[in-house]
Amino acid sequence: MRFSTIAVHVGQRPDPQTGAVCVPVTLTSTFAMEGIGQLRGGYEYARSDNPSRHALEVSIAALEGAKYALAFASGQAASTAVLDLLQPNDEIVATPNVYGGTYRLFHNIYNKYNIKINVARDTTAEAINESLTQKTVLVWGESPSNPLLQLFDIAETAERIGTFRNQYGTKPLLVIDNTFPSPAFQNPLSLGADIVTHSCTKYIGGHSDVIAGAVAVNDDAVYEKMKFYQNAAGAVLAPFSCFLLQRGIRTLPLRMKKHEENAYKISEFLRGNAAVEEVFFPGFADFPRHELVAKQMNGLPGMVSFKIHGGIDNVKKFFANLNLIILAESLGGPESLVCHPATMTHAALPENERNKIGITDNLVRISLGIEDHEDLIDDLRNALKTITK
Ligand SMILES: *Cc1c(COP(=O)(O)O)cnc(C)c1O
């Protein structure tokens, strides 16, 4: 099956008992047993597993071309399942620009287990490879990254770190947060990554109405550890949220095409606007490592970042004069959203860290929805006019 067919059918076949075309939302906390150790329908207690979550996990695994997927109550909960693979004193190598919440998880939660983060000097496979130490167990990356959309070569990185052996005699596991491209536009496992994480809150859900996360993996032993963690720690996704994600998944390929189209149109517009200092969009032929878009992706998500001339006051003026586009955190929904990474998504980073990686006070991130691009351009032009005057 091809991707759009998978999105509609895998994990979402008619219910064998009733013929219901949509997967029923199974609202029960527990399941009746036949006798001691004898389950009736394969389920025992809904935290451990339940039909709604099982169906969703089958869907997500298929979208990522993975053997297994696990669903969690948020993208952050999915990340903790991966980080639980670490022992105290282990180390993570991270690409320079990761989601602010991931940074916070590393620095404010896992630091108490003395887990150290080595941030690579840039996103090249050499730089990532040079950051490895005997203690490195995970290499964590985003491509395109949040919010600067930096790209790194997943296949080359997987190959380079694949020959390295740490103190346990194992190779570091390559973890890709695939939230931005979504499975429609990038499948890291097929490029040699070991673990994929998602904030399903974004494109997979796609309707700005649910908080959810997932991991996808091929290795049996890694899966068993994270499956154990999912049940033992308990940050599981509720059945109704599973239903919402499966509903979103059916239109994922269609939605991504429109998000992409809008990103190309709006990035071009922004580049030609006098109030805009710089535009970050991997679709530009002169964007750093632009060739990776064709090499490892099937398309680009609706994400564009840009710097406004002047400082924070001009950014405030710009936000205040938008009529259609909404100022809000998050991304990947049908409605276009703008955010200010320095004070919103990346507020967890100290100011000098932020400036060092380019998340300056005049940086704006926009998540293009699926509206008509002409209306988005009218709104942006109107709000930017207040700055140029
Ligand atoms: C939103 C986001 C997360 C966190 O996901 P939640 O569902 O909000 O917990 C992780 N990574 C990226 C890239 C994100 O955009």
C-alpha cells in the first residue's frame, strides 16, 4: 500500500463485530476475565493496553514504516519514554537547535540523574560524530528543527555513528523528533534512525484539538523497554484522544500538501517584503543544506520563520495588527498561527543560549494552516505595513 492508502486503512478497518467503519472509542478502564490468567479479548487493564490505543499504535507504526509504535499523553511523555532508556551518568548528544521543551527536559529533569547533554557545534555528521564520548547512549536531533528549520543529514549521521561503540559496547541510538515533517514527508527509520518521536498534537492530530505523543521503533528490545515504561509510568493516551488522532491521520497526506503549498507561497512573499530582514525556509534554493530536502524528504511542512527589522517593539506591533492569523503556541493545525519563540516555545533557554543559536528577539515563527494563501498574504502585508511606515 502507498502512503495515502495506509493513512486511511491501516489500523482503521471495519469493526469485526458491528461493521462500524470508524474504530469505536472503547471507554472502559478494565476488562472482564474468564478466569485467573485468562483474558477474554486480549485486554486486561486499560493502562496496559486497550482497543482504541492499539488501533492508533498500528496506524502510527504503519505511517512510519515501523514494526512498533507506542502512544503517550503528550509529545513530552513520548520523549520521557525514550530518555528512560538512559542510566545515571549516561550522555546525550543533541543537535544545536531542538524544541524548547526537549531542552527543558534534558536540563531541568534529567540533570538530577547526572545525565549530561553535549550539544554538537553544528548539524554536520562530522560535528555530531566528534561530540560522541564513551558515555553517549542517545543522539537526539530534529530536522527540520524548531524554529530555525535547520536540516541535518539523517542517513549520513546514522552511518557515521553506527561504527562507534560506547562503554556498553553498543552504538548510540539515533533519535529523531519527526514532529515537523510528519510521517507524510519524512520517515527517519528508513534513513537509518533507531527511534522516532512525535508530538501528535501537531500535524498528526492536525486539528488543534488534542495533546498527544508517540514513538516508533523497529528494534524488539528497545520496544519492550519502552512498552514496559509506558505501562509502568502510565502517561498513556486516553481512548477519545486516540480516536481524534485516527480521524486526523486519514487526511494527513491531503493536509500536508496544502500546508506545503502555503509555506512556499508565504515564504516567497515574506522574502520580498521591506519589513522583513531574513526568512528561514528550507525550500529556498540558497537555504543551508537545501539539497537534503530532495534527499531525505517528500515535502516540506507549513513552517516558516522570519526576522522583522527593528526589535521587539516592531514584533509586538506586527502581532497586534494581524486580523486573521492567530498569536498562539503550537503548529500543524488548519488555522495559521504565529509565535514568538524567544518568549514562548523557547522561553526555557537562557537568553545567551538563545542568541547564540539564532533565536533572537525579532524572530517570528509562523505555522501556515490550510487557508487560501491570498488571505494569509493580505493579512501579513497589512500587519507588516505598520512597521515600514
Ligand atoms: C510540540 C513539540 C513537542 C512537545 O509535544 P507536546 O505534545 O506539546 O508535549 C516536541 N517536539 C516538537 C518539535 C514540538 O513541536
